[in-house]
Amino acid sequence: MKRGIMFLVIMGVGLSASLRAGVTADGFAYATPNPSFQFPRDHGSHPEFRIEWWYYTGHLFAASGRRFGFEATFFRYALHPGGDHAESAFGTNQLYMAHMALTDVEGQTFLYEERLHRDGWEAWAKEGELDLRNGNWSVTMSEDETMTLKGSIRGEVRLDVRLAPQQDKVLFGDQGYSRKGDAVEAASWYITFPRLEVAGELTFRGEVIPVTGQAWMDHEISSSQLDPDQVGWDWASIQLDDGRSVMVYLLRQKDSTPDVHSRLTWIGAEGILGAWGPSDFSWTARETWTSPETGGVYPVDIDLVLPDPDGGAARRLRLKPVMAAQELTGQLSGVPYWEGACDVLDEAGTRIGYAYVELTGYAGDLGEAMR
Amino acid sequence: MSPSNDRVEPVLEAHDLVKAYARRTVLDRVSFRLLPGERVALMGPSGSGKSTLLNCLAGIDRPDAGTVHLDGKLLGSLTGDEAARLRREKLGTVFQFFHLLPTLTAAENIELPLQLTGVSRPERLARVEDLLDAVGITHRREAFPEEMSGGEQQRVAIARALVHRPALILADEPTGNLDSKTGEAILNLLESLADRYGIAMILVTHSIEALRICHRTLHFADGRFVERRIPA
Amino acid sequence: MVLIVALGVGSFFSVRLAGRAAASGFDLFAEAVTGGSDLVVETRVGEFPTAWLPDFREALGSLPVKAVPVLETTVGLVLPGSPGSAMDVPTLRMIGVDLLAVRNVATYRGDGKTPAASFANPGESISLGNLDQVYLSSRVSRDHHLHRGGELTVIVNDTPRHLSVAAVLPEDGSGGSGSFLVMDLPALQRLTGREDRLDHIELVFPESLRGGPLTEEVIRVLMAASEGRWVVRTPDAERASAQSMTMAFRFNLSILSSLALLVGLFLILQALEANVLRRRSEIGVLRMLGAERRWLLGSWMAEALTLGVVGSGLGLLLGFAGAQVMVRGVAGTISSFYHQTTVSAAGWHGGEALLAGWIGVVASLAAGWLPARDAANTPPAHAFLRQPSRTGIRLLDHPMLGAGLLLAGWGLTRLPPVSFGYIATLPVAGYLAAVAFLTGTGILFSALLPVAARLLRGWGGKSPSARYALSHFRMPSGRHKLTVAGLVLAVGMAAGMVLLIHSFQVTLWGWIDRTLTADVFMIPKGQQTASGKQRILEKTWRTIASDPAVASAELRHGFPIEYADTPTFLTARTQLPVSTPFRHIWVEPPRSEVNLQSPTESGQWQAFASESFCRRFGKGLGDEVTILSPAGEKTLRIVGMFADYGNERGSVEVGADPLAAWFGDRSAITVSLVLRDGVPVEAFRTRLQSEYPGLNIRSQALLREEIHRLFRDTFSITLALQAIGVTVAVAGLGLAMISLMLERRRELAVLRELGMTRRGIAGSAALEGGLTAGLGLLGGLVLSFILGWVLIFVINRQSFGWTLSYAVPWGRLALLGAGILVTGTLVSGWVGHWGASLKGEREG
């Protein structure tokens, strides 16, 4: 009897979700225009979609001036459509992957850990609210949308920080509907907090360091991120000291040219200032770094030429990584990628902001994994 | 005093005995004859082969060549056990170191050869008494060898050698381990008993005193009998 | 002599190695999979409900600890191609772990050697929750020729299930040598019908934080949130407790084998004595030349030392080889009585090798001490003594000492055992008493030689050989005494063991006769051991019990619990129809009406306790015992004590209703059926066996046959030790006779000259040897009765808490005695014959 009710509830939720989503051939929901988000409900999980992630990157500063970069990502991957959430402590419906990485700028050290758990007693993403868990890593959200992130990297790092939005969340694309490819399913719902104020504690190799800083959070929901022709993407989140932010991604095709759906978006204090296509900006790497572990050749140290909505003229920004080796090797996922903290430099070489750059598809087959 | 030696069967006859140990010739064609009641002294330096000769004569050892007849029987034709039986009946031995069985009393030591020949109990006891008396140690009949003096032990040994009325006694340095006075007494005893029972004797000795009770003396050196030499 | 030392050391060493290997083959946890955990969380009794997991997760908070929940069970393995009705199937551990979670552990263990890492490489799909898929340890794959993609059938509880092999785990140095199967946790939960249960949770720390303050912090937060539900333990503590459970058994085995060494010691003593005697003139000369006592002592001790070292070295090699053979027997015994253990080979253990070798060397030195002292104290003059003087072991000249030792032995038997908590009780005083009795009887009887001789003197004998033989007993040499003592020892031990085994068999058969009265017995296939987890589910046994051919059925239920931190069992019986009376073998019967099914007014429950439980924990009738069940603490009042030889942990029996209520489980461990009159047993058995292929169904006759077999297997070790003892004793006698002949060569020559035949001398030696053997035999038999008493009423009772009945196997003892007497006499006669051909030395 109890099972019957549960089933109806889930179907009900799924039903309401599917009313606003399409259904793929496999039975998964896919992102459609006019998502009609409701918060805090849509900060939570959307299990009828195949892939979902909550993604944090940021820059931490200690009182001494010591600087760190961090990444914390929580992925959900549905194994079956239908969106049954776990009834047992050891479910077989969803996989929860998570990554955590820390860049120690002074020590030029990059530490990271990957996790892969099934849904159940120690890994979940709740529906209707933001409550994520993967082992001892967790994210929760309070009423004012302040998030608490707790994580660790093996025995060397522990992180306990609060992330408070400094400006309202941004819905990318069309009200949060973001096209990634030509196929109708190649789209996602995209919610971002571009400016989060960070405060908390970092324990680094036994030393407890109070830290403050700024962070960026992405929440994407989709069932397929890439078209068959796409091999990966280059992505950056840029936070300028003048209070504005830029989010840019380049979808790379097999022939190395950028896909037409690539986007560059400027964000101001009140929201999106404007969005541009691939023909309006250029992304060039100054050098490459070859990973000794995966063999991936990553184009790091980016020269970004982009129009400035404030005045319209083109600007050149340099996204200079604080260190070259910031790759997550994908032991458990099989998908290596580069995710690095960078300084944003103007043409004169002055630091005018902070950024995180993500390079995927340079090693392993991302396309397979994403479909 | 010397008995005649014609037409009487010898007690012991050895002919052309040869024995070698490890390429060394110990007996070199030795021949020997002993008549009943005859006492012979055998002298010679150590290592000359006296012991080996005695062993062959007693049938304990086999010569490589030659024959030995003990009481008319050819020793070489007997098995070990047959030889033992012959010895039982015909031979008595007296040793320098007495060689009494330590776990038997004097009387029991003397009785042993009779037991081996199967003599009846009353007869045995009578003879033992007889000899205890003859050698003069009746009062020590229950003593164990380790409780007796050398002289007493040798008396017991002599009694044992005679109790079965053998035809021949082999005495190997019988006084070698005794003081001169006791030794003299022993020699006298041997002489009187041998005469009384008509027993032949071969006496191996270094002592001049022993010669007096013997009818003849033989010298043995390098595996053969030699001419008498004046002792140095 | 080297061989003797080698044999003694070897048997000791092999027993130690085998015991150690078998006991440590106890794979406690899923360590083979995780590569080693830092902490273990489990309930104090029963299983860990998955409902507690959320609280558990919350308690851990953000501490960097990986948790691996584990469900364990045992299953029977039916191999492809084996006949379906096979009675005996191998038992294997089946571990259920979260296959995905366990892969994450590899990131904590930086060496990448965790077998868990092999659970599907990236890109390979893991079959999550798949009821058909199972992973094999490399041992299982090798032993049973199963590979990826292969098929196998396992008996889970009472039902066979067909599985296919997903993969074979790679070998790993740490714990990866065990035999086990792995499944995804939820799949195993469903398979065993334990959907909401776990056995325990293993915690893995990051490499860099092991052994640091994190351990205490984790324990603290977990215990704070526990509310009495769970406890946290370290793996080492658990392993130590498992080892200590078998401590008593292994200790007993070791002692028995070291006693074999003791007998060998005597032998060496004799041989070394003979040596000294033979080389007397040599020693005399050395002394004349000015050698000091100390130098002589040293050089003889050096010889003994060399003997000890060489012998021990050889013994270690022999023992290592022997252990391989022995390990199966020992492991089998431990598995049957204690816990499932898997072991293929006894590994070399430096510590044990050192111990065994050291014992061998010390024994050789001890054996060499007295002769060496003898040699050193030889006055120079003795060198030229023709007659051997009465030297020898002075010890044996003091019969009072022997009597004193016997008294001391009796006193020692009154002492309590040495206990390690309640877990292991070692009857140390009992063994010391045994040693006291051994040496005391040996000394006493050797002093009886002259008495025996005096008694026989009258008999005197017509035969000169007899007289001569008997004459030696008037003043028995040290050698005679030593030989008698050695024989007393060997015969005593051998016969004592025979007595013990016989008593055990008689007792056990009596017990079996009174308890095994049913026609048919059922148990899940593969459930052979004390720690097996397979059960016959309630619906299965109810169906069987309601079969028209069944007149009555008795079900046994039981769960492992802890009392006073010691593992024991809580059991119950169900009788169908309910009116059938219970049958127990009472050590102390209940004094009034008993009702196990309902509590008393004060909330207490009546219970029966087994004899070993009562002895172990010092309880008796009327005593209260408080145990912890999943339903909380329960107070039990002991109203009856029964005999139970099924296990040495002891058990407490309550009513079936309360047991089922407390544990939420009415499954049965065994089912016994009495059939209606006229129902043919074998036909019924065959029918049921085909209906329930997952159960092992035996008729009474079959069961008795199997128990016979188990007996033979289990006691093969002690029989071997017994044979060694006897051989050693007779060899000792032979050696002694040889020495005697050598000593007496002049006497023998004289006898030969006097005319004693070789046969006569041989007969004399035979009589002498026979008498010595006879006296030794007599003493040995007396000793065996004493030892038997000590073994049964002191050592066995203190070690295991059982009462055995004292049963003397007259027939076997007579056979043993006759054998020794005959062989002893024959050997002596043969030596005499040989001695008769020795050349006496002639002077000049």
C-alpha cells in the first residue's frame, strides 16, 4: 500500500515536471523552452532528466594573503528513466558523482578527489530543495539562498564554507533554457549564481585557515549536452573587480571550429547585460599543457577578445592560470578535464579580476559519456 | 715328572697354523702338541701373537690355514655353537683380569659352566662346594666380585675353570694382576689342582716364577716358536 | 640421535604452524575487498538495521571517513557437474558490499593495490543490484575452476540459486588469499531475505590520517550518536578475540606435541650416557693429560649443542613439511567447532620457528647435561677401569623423589586454571601435574627394579641364561633405570591418550545415542561450521513439519550473542506438535515446573544453560544471567543445566516464542523429524531430498556413519603422536640394550668361552629386555590411568567445561601392552644375538 502511494507521488512529480519537459527516445525528460522555474523547488534535483550538476568554483584568500582556488561539483546521472528516487539504502536508479579540487597557489599544488556513489543512504540530491550529499561532502541551502558547502580531499584538505549570493541568480539562455546543439534534446536548463561571497574555514594539511573570497555556482539540468558532432567545450566564468561578470563557453566541433551555439554572456549587478555568439568573440590559447597522466593536450592561458557592453568596444582579457597542472584525471568517471583558477589580466597585464576556466574533451571521449 | 709322550693321544694338536691381520702375519706356520696332564709355559713379547695363538687353540678364532684338534676333534669343522659346546666340556680359562660375571656371586660364577653343560642340580652344588673348598674361599661364597680382593677373585676364576673337569686349562697371565705373595699361592694352587685332576695346561706368562710349575717352556716371537733366549 | 631431535622438534613445530595458520585463516572482514579497514561498527547483538544508516551518516558529518557497509553470510557451493544429492558441499563466505562505494576506497589507499579498484574499470559497467552476478576471489576461481562468464550454484539458506561469474578478483598480498564470493549488497540482501539488514560497517581512513587523532574523533561522534545501538571496534581487537577463542585448542595441541619431544629427550639422554661410557678411556687419558673439568664439560656440552642445533634445523624443515599435511586436519577441526577458516598452506612463521628450534636446542642441552657432568667428573684412573663402574643418573636413585613428585602432582590438580577473561581457560596447573606424575612414576618404577628382581629370584630358573639375565637386576645400572623410566613415560603417554580418546568416544556416543533419536535430520547444505549463517526459513520448515509422513518435528533455533564480552549462543527449540516433551541430558535437572515461553511476574525468563556455559562463567542453578538481544536486555534465570558437546562456547536455551520475538526471526538451524510408524525412512528421505535440494537431509544411520568419520578425522593427529611415542620407546629400549651389550663385551666373550651359545646369550638378553620392558609397561599402564584421570577430570574440564566419563579400553591397552612387550623382547633378543658376536678384547 505504502509503495503504491509513493509511486503515485513520484509519478505526480514526474508528471508535473514532464508537463514542462519533452521526453527523449530513452524516456528521459529533456529541456524545453519556458521552464517556469519555481524556487526553491528548482534548486533541487530533477530526477526525470538524465544529467544534472551543481557546480561551484571559487577563489579563497587567507588573512595572510595566501590564496587558493577550489572546485566542488556534484553530478547526478540517471540510470533509468522514470525518476524513481531511492526506496532503499542502496539504490540502483541514480549515480552520484562528485569532484572536489583545491589549488594552492603559493605551493603550486593541485589536489583533487573524485567520488562515485549510488543513490541511497550516503549520496543524494533531494527534490524540492537544495540538499546534496556524497559521502562526507554536502551542500545545503537556507531560506535566504545562502549555501553551506562541506568537503574534503582525502586527508589533506577540509573545507567548510558559506556561500552567500551577492546578486540574484541568473537564468541563462531564454529564461533558463539554453541551446547547446541543433538537436532538440541538445539543450539544458541553466541557473547560475555568478557572485557568491565566501566565508569559512579551510584546513590544509593540518593547518586551519580562516578564509574569505568569491565563488560562482552553476546548476544545469539536461538529458544530453552535446550533438554528435561536438567533442567538448571550453568554458570560463570571469568575475571582474568592477562588479561585472562574464560567462563564456565554446562548443568545439570535430573539425575544431566552434559550434554556432557557443555563447558569451555579460552579467551586471541587475542581471544579464547581453549575449554574443561565436562570431563576436575570439578564444585563443597562448600555450598548451600536456598532461603526463592522461596525455591530454590542454590549451591553457587564454586570450579572450570580446565586446564590452559598456561602450561596445572590443576588449582583450587574458585568463592566466595560476598553475598549469590543474587537471582532474577522471579515475572513476573515465572523463578527464582541466579546471583551473586563473587571474584575469588586462592588456597592460594588470589583474582586473578572477576566473575559472574549464576545458573538456581533450582526453577520453566526452561525447560518449554525455549521451 | 714329565709324562711320556709316546702312544698317548694329545689333548691339543695344532698343525701349520697361519693367521694374518691387515697384511701382518701373526701366526707363521705354527705347530704345537700338548699331552694330557702336561703343563707348558708360553712366553714372548707383547704383540708376538700369543693371544691369537691361544684364541685359535681354544677355537674362539679361526686360523687362515692349518688345523687344530682339541681332544681329537677338528675345530675347523665345527660350527660356532658346536665349538662353544666343546669348549664347555673340554676347556677351562683363567684370565689376568679374572673376568668374573659381576652380577653373580662367587658360588654362582663357579656354578655357571656346569649349568651350561646341563649337569643336575645336586651334582652341581656338590662340585661347587668341592671347589670352593679346594681353592679355599668357602667363606666368600656369597660375595660379589667387586667385594673380593684380587687373589680371591682369581681363586674363584680358577674354581670356575676347573669345575667341569676340562681336559685343558688355558691360563693367560693368571698372576699378572696380583702381588707376588698372592701370585705364588695361586701358582701353587694351579699346580696342585692340575695334578689332582690330571688337567693339561698352557700358561701364558711373563713371570719366571711360573716356569717352575711347568714341564716345558716355549718362546714365541714374530708368529713362531723360537729358540730360548737369555732374557736381557 | 639427530633424527630423534628432529622428530621431536618437527612434530612440535608442525603443530604450532598448522594451528597458527588455521586460526589466522580467519578472515574477519571484507578486508580482502577493502584492503584493510581502520574501524568496524557493529551492533552488540544481532544485525545492523539499515534504518539506522541515516543517523549514522549524520553522526559522521563531514569527517573524511569512507564507510563500507557489509553483509556477510555463508553459502554452500554446488559445483557444476557434481551430483545434486551430494551431502557435503564446501562452505564459502559470501560478502555483500556496495560495489560502487567500495571503488571509492581505492582513492584513499594511494597504492592502488586495493582489489576493490578492480571492480570494473572506468567505462566498464558494473551490474548494480544484479541478483545473478557474483565476483570470485582468486582462490575460489583456482580451487573450483570457475572463470568469468562461468556458472555456479550456491545454496543460500535452504535454497539453491544460480549465479554467473561477473569477474575474478585479482590476488592481493593483504588478505586476498581467502576463499569468498562477492555480490552487490542490495542483491545479497534480497537473496538472503535480509533486505533491511547489514552485518557491520567498515570505516576506511585516508592514508595520511591513519593512526592519528581522527580515530578518536570518529569513535567519539559515533558513540555519542549511538544511543546504545552500535559499538566501534578496531580490526585488531576483533582478530585477537577470534584467535583467543581457539587458544585453548591450540595450546593443548602444542603441549601434546611437545611431550613427544620430552620422550625423545629421554632417549637422547640414554644415548649420550652410553657415549660417555664408551669413551671412558679416552676421557681418562684426557684427564691424565691435564684437561680440566670445565673443558670436558664444555666439549661434551658443545656436542650436545651441535646435536641440538643440527637436529632442530632438520626438525624445522620436517615440521614445515609436516605442517602442510597437518593444516587441513587442524583447520577442519577449527572450522567445525569454532569459526569458518580458510587456509591452504601453513606459512613459515619466524617466531614459531625460533620457539621450536630453541626448545630443541634446550632439550638437547638438558639431555646432555647429566652425561657431560658425568664425563667431566670422571677421575683419571677410571679411564683404565675394565669394569664399568656404577655411574649414571643419580636422579633415579631417589625413589623418595618420585613419591614426592606424585604428591606434588596431586596437589597441582587441585589448582584452578589460568583464565583470559572468560574467553580462554588454560589448564596450566593440570599440565604441570601431568609432568609431575610422568616424572614421579618414572623415577618410582625404575627404583622397583631390584624389588622385581628379588621377587623373581626364587623363580631363579633352571636355565643359565635366565639366571644370568636376572642377575643384572640385583644391582640395576643407571641405564636400566633410565630405560624403565623412559618406557614408563612413553607407555604412560601413549596409553593415556588411548584412554582419553576412548573416554571421549564413549561419552560422545552416549550423548549421541540419547539425543539423536529422530529418524531424519536436516540442515542447510554447506552449513558445517559453528559460525555458519545459513538457516532453514520458517515457511520451509512449517511445510516440512506438516507433511503427512511426519509424526513430530523438532526445530533448533540459535543466534550468537555475547555474555561478559565473550561469544556464546542463545538457542531455543520448537516442538511440533507442541505437546511433545523436551529431551535433554541433564547434568542438573530442573527442580520444579518449567515454562520457557512466558516471563515470570517479575519479568524474568526461565532458561536452561549448557554445562560448558556454566563452567565457563561460573554459573549454576538459580543464577541470573542478563543478556543483550536486539529487543534490549533480558534477564534469564537458569533452571536447568544440560550436557552439550556441540560447541565449546556454551549455550543458553530459552523458549522459542521469546527468542523469535527478540530476534524477529523464526528460521531454524536444524530440523529433526520423527516419522509415523510404518513409514519407510529411506524413501521419505529421498523424496524430501529431491524436493529440497538446498537442504542436507540425512537419516539417523547416515548421520551416525558421518559422525564416526568425523571422529576418525579429528583425532588422526593424536593417534599419530601416540605411534611416535611408542616407536620412540621401543627404540630407546633397543638402544639401551645395545649400549649394555657393548659394555659387557668382555663378559659376553667370557660367556662364549665358557660355552654359552649365541642363542643362550640372545635368550638372556631377551629376558633382560623383556623384564625391563615389562616393568616399564606396568609403570606405564599405572601412569596412563593417572594421566587419563588428569586429562579427563582436570585438563579437559578446565579447558572446555565438559564432563567426560572415564572409560578404560582394556582391549586396546592389552594390545598396546602386548605389542610393546613382544617387540621389546624381540628387539632385545636380536641385540643379544648381535652382542654375542662381538669380539671381546684380550689383553696382550
